[in-house]
Amino acid sequence: MPGFGIIKGLKETARNFFGSYHDPGRFVTIQYPEEKREHHENYRSFPFLVYDGDPVKGLRCVSCKICEKECPPQCIYIVPEQDGSGKLLKFPRIFDIDVSVCMGCQICVEVCPFDSIKMDQEFEVSTADRFGGLILNRSKLAKSNEYYHQIRPAEATAVDAQLAAERERQQAKAAAAKSPAPAAAATREKKP
Amino acid sequence: MTPWSTLLALAGDATGSWLAQLKNLATHPWVVNLVAMAVILGANAAFFAVITLLERKGLGRIQNRPGPNRAGPFGILQPAADGIKMITKEDIVPERADQLVHFLAPLVMLAPITLALAVLPYGPQLVAVNLDAGVLFFFAIGTAGELAAFMAGWSSRNKYSLLGAMRAIAQMISFELPLVLSTLVVIMMTGSMSLVEIVAGQGSAAWGLPGWNIFTPWGLAGFLIFLTAAAAESNRSPFDLPEGESEIIGGFMTEYSGFKYAVFFMAEYFGMFAVSGLGITLFLGGWHAPFPFLEWVPGIFWYVAKLVALVFGFIWIRGTLPRLRADQLMNFSWKFLMPLALLNFATAILWHATAGWQFPGAWLCRWLVCFGIVAGAFTGLGRAMLRRRQVGPRIYRYAS
Amino acid sequence: MQLAFTIIALLILAGATAAVALRNLVHCVLCLAVAFVGVAALFLLLGAEFVGLAQIMVYVGAVAILMVFALLLTRNADLPATGPLVSKSWLTGVSIAALVFGCLAIGILASGVGQAAPPSPQLSVRQIGEELMRNYVLPLEVLGVLLTVSMIGAVVIAMTDPKPD
């Protein structure tokens, strides 16, 4: 008989209506400011800079500008630090990211050779100042390695292990270079 | 006589004369009318505020959401927040719009509906205007809504507005016929067009049962037809094509914002209250209690209870059914509701003709025969409407 | 009564004049609807409830909407007309209008309007219905058939559809 489909539908919605009162498991809504959704570890929002130890001197960034060049929407701006004679130092004086332009593509993270830029999980960055408030400068971007461990434990551990291995290799290389160093220096002196 | 009692007597005299004057003033027709207007408008506006909240809550629960729960405890201040938002929003009028018609359209929409609210009997003595042709007044006034929809759609100079207005007018005209035909049955059986008399005719109850029109076969079918057509008349889902937001943005309301939009919104809900009130009056016994032993409860209580139930039914249906397509809408009105309403008319005539049957069980026999006719018509028409049509490649008459 | 009549009469006159004089066709239709409502108000003022409400239902609800639809479905209907407001054959129109007015005036004056008005009869809807169903049942049925025939004719004309071959 026609019309019974409507009654079936009405029954279903009625079940939802009453069920939502006694069965909280039915609710799909999360009451946002009070409770927040659990992130996956790979969830990402905007980039940040990792430092070890000191928030300024401990930055891993060497201002090589690879990320600035690779960034598709061109939202990174880097000026390297200079010493008195105008020689560039391996340290950013200015490191700005315009998060109103950033599209969260993670390319900067993938191209960084020093594991110094990583993706954050902070998403509540709304501001009333739409010009200044959305440009994150160096001090706002700098976050500690502990924070990195906190938001992405697995990835941060892997990065730490890799960095440690790299450092060991460097030290071994340096140690190996130290013993034949005088000879090499001597040959170099002789050459010209 | 003590001074105290003298004082009291004097005061009584003074207040007595004041009271007499006040009484004279209070029974002045102007004052009476103004009070009636204020009460009807105020009560309906308050009900409107409550219903918007209940609708959003109810729809939310139907979709397993809590609904608005931020403004105040359980969101009870949500209507106030909505109202403040609507009033303080910028009122944007398109540059090329027809300014005067654009301004008048919401008023032409709202004013007649508030007039329609005046003729409904809310209780044994609670009738603002007892018109001899109350039902006719209701429908005559309702036609202004079509003109208002056209005014809004045309004056906005927006193709979506115009399309929405065309849809609204086509829909209102198509569903007015089943609506009127379903009420005609009640008018015929009661023998009066006065809403007060129609309610009075439903009070007598046999064997302690309510004498409402819905408990007869023609009343049941008429009520269902009326409810369907009423949902379409007041642009409620699933017949909300005129403002189908996924297709034509907001229909004839596209270019309205701020308080004018709120007036349209209010008119839609007032229309729903008015048409539900008419349904209650015609089929659900108006302000009568369901059982005679409950008649001591004031009539207004029963009226409001039935109104809430009907409005909740509309909300329930809105949460259940998807929107119809334009051709389905027209087919539904002209090929299903119209013939069904006409057959219901014939059933009512049969019911009237067999009123003289005297043998035992006559009432039950009549009931079953008439119900069989209506149910058979319903099934047959529904099958015919739902029969799958041959679907073939589309032929373009002009494009190819 | 006098005041109400004056206001309503002025409203009707203004609506009718605007319906003829305005250049925008949609405005004309809306003004015509105002005039229709005014006529209905006059009926209501005279106590003819049924006729007044039927006037609103038929003229505002059906005739005005029909005109609106006709306007919307014709091309360029909302462009303001550019021709002169008064046509060249205005003399013919005025003389015909004067003739009709004269006939109506003579008819009304001959019906004894000047004398004291008889008390207006209290007509209820029931009486109208009984009159229609007893004394005037034949004209009513004939009219019904006529309207049905005209509607079927309109549908047939609209459905004329040359078969693509």
C-alpha cells in the first residue's frame, strides 16, 4: 500500500529522537570548546621551528632558505643573521610565516635537511588582527623539542635517533680527520 | 462610625467611581478590539519564538544532535539571540530593486496571516471575530500570500528570486484546490461556514467518545489531505521548493536580509499556526476536550495542546522526508490529492445519505463501507501515481 | 460610515487611475489588485460578507495572479513601455466610457436611489446557498458547464503539439 514508506521513515526518525535522550552513544556531536577531538599523530596545521635547549640560540634552522624557495604559496620569509663584517651566519635573524597564506602542504618539512621545521597541531590561531596577527615571527614559531615529542612522539623519536646518528658520524669523521690532519696540512702547504 | 470606617467608605466611593469609569472604558469597542489584537499578536509571537527553538531542538534530536544549547541553559535564550541578530543586521536592498514593492512585500505577506489568526475560535468565549463566512475569509485572506511572493520575487531583480516566486505561486495555486476541497466536506456536513458553529458541532459525543470530525471516514481522509495541502501551502518541508536552498538559494527571499527576512520567517510560521488552527477547528474538535469528563479544563488549553501536537507533527515530517521534485509536486497535487479529495466528497455524501440507517450495528457498517471507499481510492490512486513510467532516451524537441 | 466610504472610494479611484496611468506593467497589476481589494472592502462595508470575500478570493487570488503569470511568461514584460501614454484614438475611448457611465447612471437613478434606503437585509451564507441551490440552480449548473468547457478548450489549445516526424 502506498504511503507506508513514509510511516517507516517516521518510525526511524522517532527512534532517533527518543534514542538521543537515553543513549548518549548516539551523539555524533563534540561540544567543541569544552571537549576536543582526539588528533591522529599525523594531523597537521601550520609549520613551527624546533629548538634544542635555548629558544633563540638552540634553533636547528641554519637559514639555508630551501623551504622559502620550495614553499608553493610563498608564505615563508627568511633573513639570515650577519656578523659585523657582513658575513652570513647559519642562523635566521627573521623567520616569518604568513599562516593566512600557508596551505599546510608540509613541503617545507619534507625539504628541510636539518629537521628544523615541523608541522604543528595547534589550530586555534584565529585573531582579530588580520594583518599582523596571522604572521608568525621567529619567537612565535620557535617551539622546543620536548613539545615536538609531546605532539608526535613516534616521529620525534625517529628524528632524534637520526640526528644522534648523524652527529656520531660527524664526530667519527672529525676524529678520523684529526690524526692525519698534520700530514694533509703539510701536503697542502707543499703543493703551491 | 469610627473615623477609620468613614475613611474606608470614602475610599470605597472613590475607587467605586473610578472602577465604574474603568469598566466603561474597558467595554468600549475600540479598547476591546485593541486588547484582542494585542493578545492574539503577542501570544502568537511568543509561540513563534518557542516553536523556532523547539523546531531546531527537535530536528537536532532527530539527527542525533543536541541542537542549539549555548544561549542560556539548554539554549532557551536562543530565540532572543536570533531576534537581536535579525534586528541589528544590515538591511540590504539591491541597487536595481524596485524599492517600494521590495519594501511592501514582507508586509503584504505578514498582514493577511495575522488577520486570519483573528477568526479562529481559541476557546468557548475566545473568538476575536465570529464571521458568518469564517472559512471563506480564511482562504480569501490567504490568497494575498501568492501576491506577496510574486512582489518579493519580482522586485528583487534576481533570477533566483523570480524562479522562487514562480515556484511558490504555482505550488500555492495547485495545493489550494485540495485544501479547499478537504474543508468543503466539513462545511457540507456541518451546514455552516462559521468556525464557531463548526466547533460547536463537534462537541456532542456518543458513548463518551469525542465527536470530532476526524473520527469519521471522510473526516480522517479530509484531515490527511488537509494536512498535506497545508504543509504545501505554508511552504513546509517536504514541499519547500520555493526556497529550496540547494537549488535556488533562498527563493523569493534571496534578496532579503535583516528584519525584512525575519518578517518573512515570521509570516511562514504564523501561516503554519493559522493553518494548523484551521485544521484543529475543522477536524480535531477545536477547543473541545477529548473526553466529556475533561471539559472542566479551559478550552484554550486543549487548543494549544492540539496546536503543539500538530506543529510537532510538521517538524517530525520535516525531519523525515526529503524535498520533492517540481514535477513530483505537481503530479502529487493534481493526480493524487485532487481526485482523492473529490472521492472523499462523494464518501461524505454517502455518509450523509446513510444517516437514517436504523438496524443494529448500522454505525459500524457505515463506517466500514465509507472507510473502504476512501482507503480503496487512496491505494488505487497511489499505485497509479507511483507506477514506474517507461524511461527512455530523452528527446530534445528544439535543441537537436 | 461616510468617512469609511470616502476613504475606500478614494483608494479604489487611486488604484484604478494608477493601474491605467503607470508605465510599468507589474506596477499596474499591483495597483489593480489594490482597486479590487477596495471594491471588496466596499462590499464588506455594506454588510455583504460573502460577496466581499468572494471578490477578494476571485479577483486578488485568481485574476491578479493570472495577470502576473501572463506578464512573467511574456518576453520583456518588465521593461517600461516607451510609447505615448494617451493613444491617438482617445476620443473613441472617452465617448464609449461616457456612454457606459451614462447608461449606468440612468439605471441607478431610475432605481430610486434618492429615497430613504430600505434597511439592508441580513443575508447569511446559508440563505445565499439556499437561493443558489433552489431558485438559481439551472444558471449555476450552466455556468459550471461553461467554465469547464472553456477550461478544457484552453488545455486543448495549450496542448497542441505537432508530432516531430
